[in-house]
Amino acid sequence: MPSLKDLRVRIRSVKSTQKITAAMKMVAASRLRRAQEQAEAARPYAQRMDRMLSSLAGKLAGMPGAPPLLAGTGKDTVHLLVVATSDRGLAGGFNGTILREARRNIRELQAAGKTVKILTIGRKGRDSLRRDYAKLIGDSLTEVGRKRLAFVEAKEIADKILAMYQAGSFDVCTIVYNRFKSAISQIVTLQQLIPFAPPASTPETAAGTGVYEFEPSEEEILTALLPSNLAVQIFTALLENGASEQGARMTAMDNATRNAGEMIDRLTINYNRTRQAVITKELIEIISGAEAL
């Protein structure tokens, strides 16, 4: 049975932890608002670009003059998996869901006889995948968007991936990230980046499809826009990831703060009961001693 001193130390420790988790919740909440605004502002641009490129790609798919980023290498042997996680923990299941999906995808590809290469964005993904797939990790990037994510950083990642593709290092590139839905809900997403995969058509997008004339030619437009689209899609994915991370961290710290409060209540009750028992025991000893005299 713990002593009164042990219980006091434990209560003091839990109260200190509660102050930390409450402060982290407030910081995450303030960052979430800005990150959510950025992610929501980037979605329309990325969706419109996808829609326009899909219209162009539908005309050139399978044709000899199609750009490499659209036509692909003609093979499906080597897959590059870009795993986007965070650099810091204490974000609930944010990193865990991404890593589980990445591992599942790696196992499926390897079972199908494909060669898998991994590019990690974020320290948590690198450290976790290194345990099981260290030989597959070709490069790892950390501190991306540490202060505030800028398009320049996404462009640098896109240029790195493009250089690998042009060097023949892989045939298909896919990114794994969490799409922000709400502070308590994130959707783990697998999105193919190379070759360009048109998004699934919906009744809304189908209704808005029109007939366009392009100047210059479709081939020239796609050749210029597909590399830019790669950077845009990576930038959008990282923005979604950033909002999801802050939302998951805010929720996790809120739960931790409430759990700490409940633990403090239980420890306080235990402390009071133990203190009462000690006082009762001392009274009994005093009364017994007085009677003995």
C-alpha cells in the first residue's frame, strides 16, 4: 500500500503533466485553425487542376506523343512510396494510421512481386519504417514546414521525385498521407502521383465537363503542367497532413487532460482514505496506550 508521501508525489506529478497537456492542447488548437484554413484554401485549386488535366489526359492517353508523366514507363515493376508523417509525436493515432496503411501497401506490392522503394517525409515515419524496411528507404526528409509550410518546399520534393523518375529509378509513385476531415477525424489516403491518374469522376464533375479548345496543343500544355501539378499535389497533401496532425494532437491532448483530471480525483480519494486510516490507527494506539496505564 503506497504511503501518504508517495501519493502526494504522485498527485503532484499528475498535476504537472495535466498542465503540460492542457498547454499543448491550446497550442494545437491555435495552430489547427491556421492549418485548416490553408488546407481548405488549397483544395479548390488542386481539384480544378486535376479536372483540367484529366480532360487533357483523356484525349492523349495511349497515344505515342503523350508526355512521360502521363504515359508512364510502360512498366509496373518498381514502386516508390512517399510516406508523409510528422516530425513530432503526441498526436494520437495520426502517424499510426499512415504507417499501417504504408505497411499494408508494401506487403501487397511485395506479395505481387513488385520492387518497393520508400521516401519518408517526417521523422516519425523514418524511425518507424527503419525497423522493418531499412533497406527500402532511399531518402528521408525531416523538418519540412517546421514553421510554416511553403510551396517552395513541396516544389523541392517534387523536383527530387522527378529527378528519380527521369533517372529510371521507379515506374509508379504513390503518396500516403492523412486527409483532414475534422479535428477528430482524418482519412488515410493513398494517391498516385506518377504516372498521372485522373481522379474518379462524380456526377458533379461529369455535369461540369465541357468541350474545350486548347492553345497551344494538348501535348505542350501537359508537358508544362504535369510537373507543376506534381508539386501542387504534394503541397496539398502536406497541407492536409499538417491540419490532420494538429487536429489529432488537439484531440489527444484534450483526452489526456481529462484522463489526468480523473486520475487526480482517484488519487485524491485514495490519499484521503489512507490518511483517515493512518489517523484512526494512531488514535487507536493512543487510546490503547492510555488504557494500559
